[in-house]
Amino acid sequence: MQDMLTHLEKLRTDAAECALIRDLATDIHKRELFAKLAEHLATLAAEVEKAIATTGRKGEAN
């Protein structure tokens, strides 16, 4: 479980960094790229969070 939490935190950090780069970028193509990356990483983080919640619920049932 700790492994999943570590990966979740990494994904959230990476998403935030991509969003920061997006906000600072002056080139439109770079801004669009980092916007997509930030969105994708945030989606992945949400999926990991769901998996953690599901794993936690399964552990409570046992």
C-alpha cells in the first residue's frame, strides 16, 4: 500500500510541475503540450487514488 501512496504523490507532484510549466510557457505549442501532460497525470493520479480506496475497502472486509 505504501508503494501506491508513493506513486500517487509522485503523480500529483508531476502534474503540478507540468501545470506550472504550462502557466510559464510563452510558446503556444509547449503550453498545449504541458496542459495535456498535466491533465493526463492528474487522471492517472485519480485512478491510483481509486485503486487505493478499493484496496482499502477490500482489506476492511477481511
